[in-house]
Amino acid sequence: MTARVSAFAAELREAAAPLWGAVHAHPFVRGIGDGTLSRDSFAFYLRQDYLYLIEFARVLAAAAAKSHDLETMARFSALLHATLTEEMALHRRTCASYGIGEAELARTEPSFVTAAYASMLVRTGAEGDLGDIVAALLPCAAGYVEIALALRARGIPSVPAYRDWIETYVSEPMQETAAWLARLAGELPASAPGGARERRRRLYDASARFELLFFDAAWTMSMGPEPAQEERP
């Protein structure tokens, strides 16, 4: 499908082009595409992304509550339902195939990057207007579709989990959701007009940076910075 996006969404994406270039070139992303990513790195990613989706769902609920009309409220409510059921179910199934049961998944602690990213989104959901929320959500919602489309164009990997990941995010519903959010980004007025466009640019940029950090943390399987070990004489 050809996604029609708002001029503002296109402007946000263009301003963050170097970041997205780094995402596409990252070995974690490339490893999904060519099937060479280690099982341990992908399992780390699955656990952390499952925790992220819980917080992502909270922000979708905030977006529904702050919607200005019933149609927009219904779209965010449907997206919330799909995230809590379909997308998280995919994670649970894939985790199960990796030997990670639901109890173990529930005990997973968020990494430093996961916690920071989720905190930024949840705060935006609580304090921002709907346009702010959309700007903060767009790098994840549209970014995953963009990544998956690029990977599919190079060929589907033989690893079932990586193939499922790509096929999930190139699906028609995912593409339509990304296109809708990209259109919405340019249509929403600001409840606090002063500096709204710059504020939304900063939110988009922050989320795009977190997307890169999220993949990098999964690649290195890092829970966060560790204190330097003192050398003993």
C-alpha cells in the first residue's frame, strides 16, 4: 500500500533521517532480516518489548481519553485492544517457542532503556495533548512498519520467529495504523499552542532515539550501565 502522510509527519521523519539510517543499519535489525541474529538477543528483545507494550497500551488508553471525537476515540480503542491481544499474544507465543513461559515473562525486569522509554511515553500520555501523544507514538508505530517493509524487500528469512516478526509489521492493519497516525499528526490542533510544533518535534526525536537505543540494548543484552569495577592491588 502507499501510505499518505501529513506534511508534518514527513517533516518529522526527514529531520530524524540520520537516526533512522542508524536503525536500519543496526546489526540487530539486519540480523532479523538475514536470519543471523542470535536467539539470546532476540529473546532479550522479546522480554523487553513485552514490558514496553504494556506501557504503550497505557498511552493508547490516554490517547483514547483525550480524543476530540468518537471516531478517533474508537480508533485508539481498537488499537489498544489489538496491542493487548494480538501483538502481545504474538510475543507470548514466540517466547514460548524459545522456552520462556508466561510466568518467567511476568517476572522480567525492565532494562534501563525500556524503563526510560516507557516513562517518557507515559508522562507524555499524562501531561501532553493528543498531538503530543501521537508525535511520541509515531516512531514506534510507523518505524516498525518502515523497518519490516525494508527487510521484506530484501527477502524473508528462514527463521520462523524473524519471519513472523516481519510479516506482523508489514500486515495491512499495521500499515493502515501507521498511515492513520501519520495523517493525524498533521491534523491535530494544539491545546497549548505556544511552541507546540517544536515540542512535538522533540517528542518524536526522543522516541526515535529510544528506538535505536532499544535495539542496541537487545543486541548487547544490556540491562543498563554498570559501575566500573575497582582494580584491586
